Amino acid sequence: MLWSKFIQPYLLHYACSSKPIMIQRKKIVSQAKGIVLEIGFGSGLNLPFYTKKVKKLLALEPSLQMQKIAHNQVKKSSIKINFLTSFAESIPVDTNSVDCVVCTYTLCSIINTQSALLEIKRVLKKNGKFLIIEHVKSPDHNIEYFQNKVNKFWKFLAGGCHLNCDTKVDLEKVGFNISNIKEMYIPKIPKFIGYNILGSIKNN
């Protein structure tokens, strides 16, 4: 209880706010516009990168502790923000009602990734944008081997985060076109956690 409530949320906040990761966040999040749903709002690290093109932000975050940590960021923002205390597998938002979904470093810690992606697809308007950054399993065999070896320990340390997700496959299985997705190692991030997919996916 002490670890999960008072230590882990702050550890995740600082780990996810390193400069190389924030650079990638800005690239993706700044593209958001209209009514935006963010999956896994967390401590609000994406908030500074939203522009005036965002009419309203629906901040999906099941952890009240993370919402509390985000409070200072929320106070500084001029964007209208509504918190949704729920999980991504069951999003309390109407079908075809969202212009854009933002998901950064979140799918790795969702138990049923495909259910969450189907929900994202449901709430997005036709031609709406799904903006995504996720760390995934490395294409390098040696690094993937290491990811698999330490994954059990990493999940405990990082709040259920999996190092060896195959998110591209999950995206394709639910019908997303991933042709615009880029793949890269994030500079200055250890390779076992630094191989990322990122980009904008149109909801056809």
C-alpha cells in the first residue's frame, strides 16, 4: 500500500518526464485538436503541449493519487479539463464523440490492450486522429531477450508496465492502419525501454 500509493506514482512521474521523452511527447501531443480524450492522463505531463486548438480535454485516469499529483499542472492550464475516473477498457464517453485520442506510454500497463483499443476506436469520430507513443519490444534479439527476462520485476516496479508489448500487432488486429507509424530508439534512453512507436492514425 505504501509503495503503490506514496512511492510508485512519484517514481513514474519522474521517470516519464525525462527530457528525451518530453521531446517525443511534444511532437505528438501538439497535433491534438477539438474534443480530445487522453488515455492515462497520469500526472499531467502532456498538458503543457496541448495548444489552443483543443476545445475540451477528457482526462481518463483511474488513479486518484495520479489525479492529485496532476493538480498543479491542471491549475496552470487554460484548457477545459474533465477528469474521467475509469479504465481504458470501458471508457465512459459516447460513441463517435471525440475528435482526437492521445495515448502516450500507457498501453504498456493496460491488461487487455485490444479491449482498450476497441474502445478508443469506438469513441473516435470517423476520420478522427489517434495520436500515440508507446515503448514496445525491441527488434534486436538480444535486447528483446533481456526485456523478457526482467519483465516480471519491471511490472512490479513500474505499476504493471510491460517491456515486451507488441502494440503494432494489437493495433492491426482491431482495424487501425499503422502505415504512418514510425519506429525508433529514443536517444539517451536505455535500449530495453527506449524502442518506441509513434505517430498519428486516422480512424477510418
